[in-house]
Amino acid sequence: MLRVKAGEVDRMGLLFERYHRPLFGFLYHMLGRADTSEDLVQNVFYRMLKYRHTFTGAGEFRAWMYHLARNVLADHVKRNRYASHHADVADLAEHLSGGSSADASLEQTQEVALLHRALACLSPEHREVLVLSRFQEMKYAEIARVLDTTEGAVKVRVHRAMNELKSSYLRLENQRYEL
């Protein structure tokens, strides 16, 4: 990113190759819409280019990038005033893996779908911290920089979010078996 900042704009292609899928995954888990997530990924890279002068290199690039992604997401939600969380799990699996998800067993697909439904039931704050820590595999210190809080606060949020996710998942699972 420092090279992009210095004027080597063609280096954005390399950043796009490296970070397109993780950004898509983050935005998809937050919104549950593949088409919108793709558009927002493009907006994040546009903002990276537009605001490249704000990247100092003092912190980690991923934290800066996810900070931009959070702003893009917040702007989108403000503009649209709705948050659709209906996840198309097959579309997500195919997009993130780059291949076909046809060989996945029905039971695994149903459990993944149930997990995504439970994730969609969480508050946006809890969903965000779980997506960053579990799906994006960010360390708590890095998440703290993205969220502009302390590492201890992130640990508490993740713990509470995991408890809420577990409760939501079990509730949905019980509803599934009652049918």
C-alpha cells in the first residue's frame, strides 16, 4: 500500500488479488447478499485508492482496509435503511472457494445454513466481531484497531457474541426438529 501511496497505482491489482475474497466474505456475512457485497468490495478498493494518502504505514494494512470496509458498509446501510440477512450459503461457498459446492453433503449444507441463519439473528455489533475473528481470522489486537477499542473489550464482545450465537443456533435447531 505504501507503493500505491507513492504513486505506483498499478500495485492496486496485487492488493485486489490478495484481499478481494476476505473483504467479500466480511461484507457477505454482514449483509447476506452476494451481489451487494461484490459492489461494496469495489467501493472499498475505490476508497483505498482515493484515500491512499491517509495510510501512514504505522499500523497494519489490514486494519486500515477493514476500517474503510466498515465505513463503506455503514454508508450502504444508511442509504438503504435495511439489512437483509438471508444468506445463500451455496453462493457463498462457491464464491469463496472458487469452485463448485456440489460435492457437499446435504447434512453439512443444512448445518451451515442453520449457522448462517443464527449468525444473521445476531446484533450487527456481535455479527461483526465474530466475522472478523472467526471468518477473517483476525487477532484480537488487530480487531481492536479496526473497531477503535481495546483488546480486552474485543475479547468480551467475542465471548458475548459466541454465547448469543450458541443460543440462537440451538433455538433454530430445536425449531427445525419440531417441524
